[in-house]
Amino acid sequence: MLKKTIRDSSVATLIGLIPHYLSFYLAGTPLLTESIAEWIMKNTPSAWALWLLEAMGPWAKPFAVTGGLFVLGFCLWIPSMLSYWRNRKYERFVILAVLAIPAILMIHRFFDYHSALGSWTFWAPALITLFLVGKPHLELLDEDWGEASEYAMQFIGKGKPRRAFMKFAAKAAVPAVMGGGVALVAFESYVREMVRAKRASSPVSLFSFEPPAGAAEFAPGLARPWLTPVEKFYRMSKNAVDPMIDPRAWRLEIKSGDRVIRAYTYDELLAMKREIRPATLRCISNTLESDLMGNAVWAGIPLAQLVDRAQAPPGTVAVVFEGVDGHGDSLPVDDAFGEETFLALGMNGGTLRREHGFPARMLCPRYYGFKNIKWLKEIRFVSEPYEGTYQRMGYARDAVVHTMCAIDGVRKEGGRLLVGGVAFAGSRGIQKVQVRVDGGEWTDAELEPTISRYSWTRYRGSLAAAPGTKQIEARAMAGDGAWQAERETPMFPDGVAGPTIRKLSI
């Protein structure tokens, strides 16, 4: 009985996946196997996950999808096993139906699956198949295949070799179908992941823009380019494997608590009127020597264009932004609906790449990068303080970017030192940068005309170069009048702050 119930539930799983996958390809409903695979990969211990990734490469995700098959098969095996204690057809049917309900609810809740159509297209045909193939109804998969062999032998003649072959083929048919089905599901996942990766890493043109006039001529060789190319823009993630999202199946849900107010498809978002704005992002993992920061031109949609602030229920204290990888964070309601925050769909003229949050990410340059959630799946109004991924690790809730500046280049010309770089203070902007050598008098640097208050500001300065000069310093004043910190602070819990000093070897 154990062998037969395992076989019954396995066949029912594969039969149920046929209309389930058709629904995915025709209607874009999410896949149960995909939801389970993502949970498996997210919850696999890092050491094991890295080993699997190194060992299996692009087959790691398909391997996890076969784990999803096992979970679905197990959930069908339990009612199949228990129903064998009853012999009457209607009793088995009731047992299958009743026991399937908690299994379905558990799968949907535990693995965060919420598609009604996707659920029906799998569970209905799977349970019907399980009822039909199980004892004592039609006994389509009974252990004794002799009768089936006898019927077949009537058409091809009698003989012991042929009889042995037919008996073997009959018994091997179901295991072969089961193995082939598992291999087909894994192969489909592999091909689809490759297509997703190509689509997410090969952006298509979304908007046109021109770099600011004169940007190429400002402090050449001293300050970095005004625009950071996408391939050089810093990339940070908590994931061993970043999500690869199919835009046809992806939905962005706007929620009040657990209630969905509105859900948007990717095409619906792309059809909306977009804003184009330059903005800089800086990672909280910076030290005073590292430079995880980039400036890009983004295209996106303000939150107020997606949902009316009046739809936030009374008592709302924060707006939560959560990605498909489980990473989430929150903003105060005023910040979330402020002009600074918007949903980014494009970067430097193209759609987002996978590593930068395709298909959509939140952008709020006032805060360090970890609060700018990538791979968004939902935006939610909450009535209690929300502990995001980094807050649970002890980082500050209000991780506002500290005022900083960087010295990109120093060059000696005649008796003077030419210096250049960038300064950034989040959305506070930069109103002044000063430079000096060897602790001397501060000298104002020239600032590039402001292009966006959300972007870094480039500067260039000129200083007298005395013989034996050892170091050069720079400091920036934010738009609120406060200078950057003079003493270094720890990275934890709210990011490094401190002076900008560069030792000279010229």
C-alpha cells in the first residue's frame, strides 16, 4: 500500500501540474513549485546554499523546484494514504476532500502563495486524479499488470519473450513517466531562468536623457564622471542568489494590513506617466576609504500616483516596502508620500537590470541604500512600527545619509595643487566644500552647478603647494548648514561619518 500511494500521489502531482503550468504560460498565474523553490533557497543555510551554487551553478534553482514537487506530492500522499482505510467510493472522496483543505491552506500560507486561479488549476485536477487512480475505484495503477499484458498480447501475438517484455514495459511505464515528469519540470525551470536572466540583465530602452551640458568639461581627471554607468554602479544584496523575476507573472500589491487595495502588473506601471530624475545612492557599508556610491538618472512613479494617501487607514504609522527576496523596510508616511520617494522602473535610459532591482525598486536617496528596497512585491500601510531586515540586525531605523565628500584626484601644476571630487548629503544637498593642505587654512572649492538636489555635487579646488606637503583634506557643508563630522564614527548602527583626508605622494 505504501508503494502504491506514493505512486498515486506522484502521478496526481504531475497531472495537476499540466493545467497549472498552462495557466502560468497563458494567464501569468504564479507557480506553486516556484513559490516553494524560492522559500527553500531563501531558508537554506548560507554555507549550504553557497556550496550548492558552486556545485550546481544554474541548475541550483531547478533543483529547488524539484523540492517543490516533493512538497506537493507529500501533501497529496497524506490524504491518499489515509483514504485507503475506507473502501467505499464516497467515503474516500470525502476523506480526500477534507484532508486536502488543510494541506492547501498550509501550502498557500507557509509559502506565500495567493493566486486563486493558480490554486484551482493544480489542486482540482490533482485531487480528481488521486481519486480515480486509487483503490478501490478504477484501479488504473494496480500492482498486477498481468491483465493489461494479456490484452496487449492479443494484438502482437503470444510468446514468452514478448510476454516478459510487455510485463516489464507495463510495470516500468509509471516510474518512467514520473521520472520524466520531474526531469521536464527541472528542465523547464532551467530554460525559464535563463530567459529571465537574459531579460533582466539585458535592459530595453525606456526613456531618453542627455547628460547635463558641460558635465564632461568639469574638473576632468580630478572628479569622477557625473553619471555612473550601470555596469559600474555599486551592487549590494543580502542574497546568495538575487531574484530573477518574470514580469508577466509579477505583481506589485498595495496593501492595508493584509487587505489588497490595488495590484499592478508590470505593463500597467510602464504605461503610466513617469518622472525622470538624477539621484545618488550610498551604501551603509562604506568605510571612510571605500566608495560604494553611484549617481544615475532614474525613471519612476511617485507613490501618490499608485495609491491615494487618503486610502491609508486611520492610525497608519509607516509604509512598508518589501521585496520578493523577503528584504523589507519602512518609511514614515510623510516621507513615503513626499516628492523625494518614488518607484523606479528605469535607470540611465533603460529598464532596470536584475542586480539593480528589476522590475521595480523603491528610491529615497535621503536614506542609505538598504532602505531603497529592490525587487519590490508589495507596499503596505501598517499601524505598528515595522522592524525591517536591517533593524532586526540592530541597525538604525532612520538611517539618514551622513554628509560626506571624497577626494577623487589630486594633480600638481606649477606651484599649485589641483583637487577634485564629489560631496553628498542625501536630499539635504551641498552648499559648500572646502579644501586645505597640512592643517592650514580652509579654502572654498568651486561647486558644479546644482543639477538635482538628490544627486552628488562635484567640486574642484586649487591650493598653494609648499615643498614637503604631506596631506590634503576636504570637508562638505550640507544644505542645512552642518559640516560633515570631524571625527570618525562606527559603521554600526547608522553608518560611518568622519573627515576626508588623503595622504599625498606627489
